[in-house]
Amino acid sequence: MRNDQEVAAYIGLDWGDQRHAIQMQPAAGGPVERLELDQRPDVLHAWVAQLRQRFRGRPVGIALEQRKGAVIHALMMYEFLVLYPVNPKAVARYREVFAPSGAKDDPTDAALLLDLLCAHRDKLRPWTPDTVEARTLGLLCEQRRKLVHHRVAVTNRLTSVLKQYFPQALDWVGTLASRQGCDFVRTWPTLAAVQRVRPATVRRFYHQHNCRRATVVTRRLEQIATAVPLTTDPAIIDPLRLVVETYATQLQTLLQAIETFDNQIATVFASHPDHDLFASFPGAGPVCAPRLAAAFGTDRTRWEAATELQAHAGIAPVTERSGKACWVHHRLACPKFLKQTFHEYADQSIRFSAWARAYYDQQRGRGNDHHAALRALAFKWMRILFRCWQDRTPYDEATYLDALRRRGSALVKDLA
């Protein structure tokens, strides 16, 4: 829907875990209507049905502090509702104008959202859902990343516990966050347990887990035979052994879940209309390419220029000026997963793209730390990604290098 199209009513909705505060102003005029709804699907859908009947299916604008979640998942089903997600930080700043004390209440926030929508609708961007396939891919990628975070956390906890009574296991399991690592500590959660079994049994375990290098296996068997326990106190070993078995089971489940997500993402991404485009970028691979596709979506009218996406994703720096002072810093208020997507892709690209590596080294040579250099590189990549996305043209490294030479870029000298 265009932002200049007339709406029949304006609504500010402050969603809550138990109840939703709502304030509505009909476009035809009249007093502001206030009500509260229970957080129940039947109540919410009944209220939307009343809106449709009352305003005869004409567009109704709703401002709310949510871009995803239960409420917006329910409201996006109705084509006559025009949703305006407002950044919670923007609402908080707006609230401070009228309540410097910091006082907060749900009906007050609903009134502020209504006021923002009525007075500044031309500055708000209506939310338009992407295709089902694109939204599916986006949610799969985001949830997979959360599972990876959880895997890292469980791995760190498991490592910490092993160091307290069985540190040698960390040298014998290979990669702890792997099927071999989980099976090892579940089978032999203590040093005494692994030393009780025959060397042939341990050797067979490694072979079954595709660890077949003779020198590695022999060295580990020799270390197992001569290892000295850190402690023999059963008051320490027995409780921690149970903790290790618990964490190892959780970690094994997470590894299986991530593999399931990877397979599902690969299936959905294979049928994506821009599959070849995003798969063409160096270093994108099976993880970053679907995330890049989900970040851009399929609606080419969503962003008018790359600068809009760079600012929205938090990759573009923020400049603050006051008098003679000027301070440039990276954005903190931004969609974290989206920012992480471009940041992590930039990190991968320096391993596969010559100019990306040269640019990263150039930034480090200027005194920028690793993450600042990656943000600068991501800023350049987003312009290239945006152009390829708009033109529906896969990326070609040789073409970009030719463009750098024509412009006389300093990167060409570094590449030479």
C-alpha cells in the first residue's frame, strides 16, 4: 500500500503479554476510542472482524512496537490492515518528551503510537510481508543462528566442567562440538572409565568416528595409558560426571537440530528466485548465501538505494555533531541478526576475494581493529550486493576488478 493512500482509521496498539492497550481515531473525526484486549487469538481476530465490518473493508493503519512476534503474525493475515512497525527506542524517546520522569503505562504508549501515526504517517514505512518462501527462509536462517549460539554456550559450559576434573578429555575428543566429541565424553565421562577399557576398544571407537590417522590415534592411546588424574575425590567427580553427560546429550541434540535446519534451508534456498545471484558471491557458501537472500528479500521496491539498507542494518556509521565536536561511531540500535549477517559475510569474503582481502588489510593498516575493518568491508559489499540484486545479475569478480582499474582505485596497487 502507498503511504499517501487514505485510511479509514488510525490505531495505536501497545501489545502486552496478557493484555493489549488500543487507542483508535477514525479518520472522519470524533473522540479517541480506548479499549483493552486479552492476549487470546479468538479475541484478537474477533476485534479485527469488527474493524472490517465497521469500516467496510477500507484500509486501517495500525502503529505498533513490533516487527515480528505473536501480534504482527496474527494481523499480517488481513489485507485491509496497514501495519506500521515503530522502533521501541523511538517510542521511548517520544515518551520522554512528555514524561521526563520516566513514567510509563501501556495506555499512554498506545496514545503515543496513535499520535505518531496520525501526525507523521508520511515518515513511517508501512510493513509489507514478503513471499511465503522468502519469509520461511528468513526465519529458518535466524532460528538456525540462535541454535548455533546455544551450541557455543553449551560447548563452553561442557569445556569448563571437564577442566575441573577431566581436562585430558579435551585433547582426546578432537572437536568437542562434534558427534565424536559427544560420544567420547558420554561413553567415558571420567579418566578412570577410559583407562579401564582395552586400547583396541578405544582404537575401534576412533575408527568408527572416521578418525583413522595412525599417528594421532597411537599418540592418544599412549597418553590415555600414562595419564594422571587431576583429582580422585568422588565428591567432585561423581556430580560433575553427571553434568558432563547432561551437557553432552544436549550438545548432541543441538548438532542434530542444526543439521536438520541446514538441510531445510538448502531445500528452500534451492528454489529461491535469486539463488544463483547470491550463491555467486565469493565466500557466501551454504550458510551465508541463504542469509543474504533472506536479508534482501524479493521485493525490489523495498529499498530505494543501498544507503537505506546500510543504515537499517546498522552497517553505515552514525555521525554526531555538536558545535565544533564531531563523533563518528557504529550503530547500536539496529536489527542485530541483519547486521550480523553482513558482518559475518564480510569475514568470510576475505578468504575468497582478493580485493576484499586487500581492502581489509588496508583498513587494518589504518589502525582499525578487526571488527571495524569488517564493518567497512561490509559497507562496500552491501553496495555491490544491492546493485547485483537490483539488476538481477550474479556477481563476477573479474568485472569488479576491471571497474576498480578503470577508476584508478588504490586497491589495484595492493592487489598487484
